[in-house]
Amino acid sequence: MSTFGYRGPVSDRPFHHGNLRAVLLDQAETVLRERGIDALSLRELAREAGVSHGAPRSHFIDRNALLDALAERGFVRLADEIRDAVSRAPGDHARVLRAAGSAYLRFAVREPALLDLMFATKVDGPSGAVRSAAERLFDTMTGIMGVGVEAGAYDAGDVGRLTLLLSATVQGISALVTSRRIPTPQGEALVDDAITIFLAGVSAVR
Amino acid sequence: MSTFGYRGPVSDRPFHHGNLRAVLLDQAETVLRERGIDALSLRELAREAGVSHGAPRSHFIDRNALLDALAERGFVRLADEIRDAVSRAPGDHARVLRAAGSAYLRFAVREPALLDLMFATKVDGPSGAVRSAAERLFDTMTGIMGVGVEAGAYDAGDVGRLTLLLSATVQGISALVTSRRIPTPQGEALVDDAITIFLAGVSAVR
DNA sequence: ACCCGAAAGTAGACATTGACTAGTTTCTAG
DNA sequence: CTAGAAACTAGTCAATGTCTACTTTCGGGT
């Protein structure tokens, strides 16, 4: 990797890594996925990136800052995946919701520790970046639900509340699955049930 | 290490603490509540209990074992509180469910870090003790829901699934509140909405 | 009453880690 | 070209979890 380092330190590695921040985040995500949050060490990340143990500090003031960045990226990716799944699944509103919920659960199963991080209780609440990334996810969900208004599934004034409710439900099911309270297939069935009952309930109540 | 001769330690503190395990758990719970999980240190707990830093090892082989014990106690207490709230709130089935959901959310707000712990993703799944404590909570919920069967709210064969669904929903709402995505009062309103829609949906679907 | 093993606790050691600091190298804007 | 900022190195420190060897106390069986 010494493309141009005609005069690096001891090794031929250039002084500046180039994109250390992104590499650290990627590696951290892998560690999180494979060995859990307790195994996530700044020093180990630095070692594997081939930089000194102090280098990460230029990009993340704290271990916590690294975790926040991971959570933020998590929200962005989750929103992307949900949008993707929805766009790939045209059809009636129920089908769309199922696709969204299913994508959410898939993400949870693939990245359980990351999801934990995303909804972790912080002493002083979430950082600004995490909060706004979470809000963007919520906006995505709201957009999906909004289609139901046009389809006559619910009133425009209720979309916010109902989006929150359905999101919470899917998040709760995901928590049951990732904490191994129920197996994944049962979680998937539960998502379907949830959406069926949700839609029936909403239309019955109003 | 007979630096202090044949007598006990310098202080008049007896060699055996007496109920160190319980004291450690209580203190740990307080730390968890007030300063979060990152501030939870075995050595600090030992210091404040007035024992050596190795003493906790007699009761908890690991920091993880301590956390498991906390999670287990958390499930037991949550189940107790829900039973309590339900017993104190007679009335129709909807009211009972609201009392249960409300108690769940109150617990979550009071002990957010503990709830995180209870549903944390562990690399190798929950320990046996945690798992069975969680199952006892689920049994409690099932019992509450079972009353609805007699009241004709749902079929006996659906109780398991529906209990899971409602539990997940309340857990998800709690996660939204403890992660500061929504304020507590909104969470409370959401629990009410959830139960209303749930009951309406269930009776509409079957 | 005694003994002996198990349980509970002490103390010391060790590697690892997060965090901080001072100094060095590279980049970049003016 | 240069000055200052950004990125990185290297050293240090206190704290922690974990392990081990040892000591004290407890309690049951004879």
C-alpha cells in the first residue's frame, strides 16, 4: 500500500492513511457483527488498520464517538434498505408495509449488535447526528405510511401516530428476535400478523 | 498474607461480608440507573461494598455474570410490577391490558439501562437463568391475555401469538421512549393507541 | 468436640484499554 | 512559499477485568 511513500517512517506505509475514518468504521462494523460490542476496541481497530493507537483520535474523540458514528450509519443504511425493499415491492398498501417490516427485521437479524447500539439508552440522550439520522429513518417510514392515506387506509392527521406505532411494533419484534426470545421465522410471521391486525384495527377504529 | 497477624483485618469488619452478592446487585442496579452501564465496574462495586477487588469473583465469575444476574432480576421485577398493576386495575379486558402496558413503560422509564440489558444482544444468546426469567415474564403476560379468551376477545389458540405481538409492541414503544426518540407522555399515549388498535384489529380479523 | 473440605475473601500480578500529551509529518489555503 | 491546521506517532497514566496463590471462616459428618 505504499503507492507513494518514498520517505515514510520505518515502514513504507505513508504517514497519512488516506481514509482512516471510513476504514475504522467498516472494521468496527465487522467486529460488532462478529464479536459483539464488548470486543470493539479502538486500539485493535488501529492495529488492524496499520496505524498507531492514537490515530483514531483524529477522527473520533471518544470510543463513544465511534459508536455514535456507527449508530448513525446504521440508521442511514436501515432507511436505505427499507426504501429499497418498498420500491421493489409494488402492490397494495399491506404488501408495501410487509416489505418494509420484513426489511427491518432482516436488518436486525443481520446486524443485531448494531441495532442495539442504535436504540441504546445513553445517559444524556442520543447525539445530534444520531438523533437526526433516526429522524430520517422515521421520515422514511412516514413516507411509506403516507401512501396509505391516499389509498384511504387512514386519515392524514393520524399518520404520525400510526407510523410511530407500527415502527415501534416492528422494532419490538426485532428485539425479541435479536435477543433470542423467539426464532427468526417466528419473528417474520409476527411481522405479518402485526401488519394484518394493525390495518384491520385502524380501519375498524376510525 | 498475615500482615495483620492473627486478628481480623484492620477494621472491625468481619471477614465474611454476609450478603455480598445481594449488596453488589443492589449497588450495581443503582449505578446502572444513575450512570449507565459503562460506569459499572466490578472493582468500584467491591470498593463501595468494603471488600477487596477480588471478592465479587466468589459470586460472579465474570462481569458478564453480574450483568446476567441483573437482567434476570429485572425480568422478575418487571413481571411482579405488571402483575401488581393488573391486580390493582380491575375492569374490562382493555383496561387490564392498559394497566399492564403502562406498568411496562413505567418500568422502562425508571430503569432504561436495565431494560437495555434485559434485551441486549449477546453473542451466544441469553444465559439459561436470563432466558427462563424472560419466559416467566412472558408467562405472566400470557396469563393476563388469557383472561381475554374467557371474555371472548380472542380464541384460545391465538393467545400465544397475540401475547407475543402485544409484548413486542409495548417493548418497542419502551425502546422509543428510553432511547429518547419520543417523550414519555407520547409513549404513554402510544401504549393506549396500541391496545385500542390491537383489540379492534383482533376482533375484526377473526 | 473435632476435623476437614468447601465457600468466601485478601492481595498481588498482568495484559489491555481509553484517554491524554507533546512532538512530528503532511496537507492545504492564502 | 509559507504558516497553520490536520493527521499521525509515541509515550505515559490510571483503571479495569481476570487470574492465581493464599488465608480465613463456615458448616456438616463423625
